[in-house]
Amino acid sequence: MEKAAKAHQYSIADKAGLPKDIQESHNFITAVIPQIYREFIGRKRRVHSSEIKAVRNICRQLDLLNPAVDDGGRRKDNCEYPWQTMETNMIVPAEFKFPVLNSLQTVEGRRLIVVVKTLLQQSLV
């Protein structure tokens, strides 16, 4: 989803210019995808603020999967590298049930997936 957010930024760059940190930053999902969601869903119906809040929360959880986005050192779980718990247990990402998986199964989560899938399909055309 980070790549989709960055691809979208590149696609609109002629109008808005690229963010300076687009190649170094890993925190683009929360910054870009909720806006795309609001625009996409807003074409069909009114988008409620509670819905955008839920989407923004899912996007933040997705950003936190990246090891470079650790919420100021408070989040060790990530989808790339093993991490150690307070009890000195090693956790392997492939065996961990990330909380965002539940969020993606909500109504907003399923809509978010459709929006990003559509965005990617349109980008490939």
C-alpha cells in the first residue's frame, strides 16, 4: 500500500510537486491513502468523518508494519524482522497475527482494499 500511495504522489506530481522525502520516508500510507479513499468513495456517496477516522487508523496500523516506522520506539512488531518481547521471547513476523488483519476485515477495511486495488488498476492503464 505504501507503493500505491507513492505511485499516486508521482502521478499527481505535475500539479502539486513531489514531497521532498518521498524516497526516504515510509510513512506515506497514513498521509495519502485516506485522502484518496475520501475522494474515491465521495464520488458515490457522502463519506462520514467516523469512516475516515477508521480508515486513517487502519492506514496508521499498515504504516507501523514497516520497521522504520516504530512509533517512537514503542512498536517493535514489524513485517520484516524478528523482534524480542519484554519476556525475551523472539517473535517471527511470519508467525505473528498482526492486529491490522482484523481491521482489514471491517467494512472500512474491505472498502479500503477495493479503493487501493482500483487505484492500482487505474495506474496500470
